[in-house]
Amino acid sequence: MERWTKWLGWLLLVGMILNLYFIFIYAPIEKTMGAVQKIFYFHVPSAFAAFLAFFVVAVYSALFLLKRNYFYDRISYASAEIGIIFTTIVLVTGPIWAKPTWNTWWSWDPRLTTTLILWFIYVGYLVLRDFTGEDERGARFAAVFAIVGFVDVPIVYFSIRWWRTIHPEPVLMGGEDSGLHPQMLFALLFSLAVFLLFYFYLLFTRLRLEKARMEINEMKKAIALQER
């Protein structure tokens, strides 16, 4: 895993540099919103990275329930932490984009509200998982909580189709032409790839840290036994 993380790190560095070029130089400025529209290239990829992170949480929580293997539990926990980071980026960049565009920082719009609920769900999962510690029963309860919480992900995505909202129509997987300038679409897709790569880099790095933490704990236990 260490070797993979190293190569991902270098690839991510190159990707981020190119991504900044495509966002701020290659992609044209949107005529109506102006330069503030550039937030779009961070906002949308962050949302997709968060969805992926919570999907991984749900899948590995289910595997933990089936296999009782704590390795799956650790992946779920790490992915939830990263998903919250990306969701936070979504919740921060959204109002920054909304203020000059719709003259409001926040409205209880279905998309915004369900995204905030998603953030609270997985913060609650992390708190619950920390509270239960190494207790298997608590870990299983937290895994069920994470799986049920994933139900909010499709609700967030489809909210702008199901309810009236000021949020723009989806530009990816919307069933119709995105309406984006080809250079804008390329910049968006490239940014999406970079953010997904960023997710995997963070996940591998977090799992390495968790492995090191477990090894230190084992050393502490061994030292404690020797001192008795």
C-alpha cells in the first residue's frame, strides 16, 4: 500500500497542477456569472467524491456485518472521515457561489438541506463509532447506521429532479446535453478525475496511519505485559 500511495501522490500532484491550468486558464469565463463560476469546478467534483466515499462506507459496512472482519470496519471509518471533508467543501463552496449568483448565502433548498443532513448523518456515524470503540456489538450497530444513512445520497442527487429548487440542473448524468462549452466540460471532467484520485490517495494514506496506530497499540500492550 505504501508504494501505491507514493505513486498516487506524484500522479495527484501533476493532476492538480494541470487541473488548476484547465480551470483558471483553459476553461472560458461564464458570461452570466463571471469568474465566480470557477467554483463550479471544485463544488461538483467534491460532491461526487463525497458520494463515492459514502458508497464505500456502505459497502464495507455491509462486508463487516457479513464477515466480522475489522479491516472492513476501518475502511468504512476512514472513508467516512474523507466523505465528511468533501461534503464540507460542498457546503462551503455552495454558499460562496450562491451569494453573487442568487444574492443569498443559504436557503433551505431541498438540495442544500439534504446535503446538510448527509453531513450530520456521517458525523453521527463517526461519533457513534468512536463511542463504541472495540465493542463488536457497537461496531455492528454503527455499520447498520452507516448503511441506512447512505439512503440520503440518492435523495441528495435526485432532489433537484423531485422538488422545485433554485439549484441548477445537473450537468453530469442528467439525461440531456449539459449545455456546457466543450472546454468547460473538459475542465469539469478532468477536475472530477483529479478529485476522485484525491479521494483514493487520502483513503490509502488514512489506512496507513491506522495500521501504524494499531502497531503502536500492540507495542504498548506488549510493553505493559513485560512490566507486570
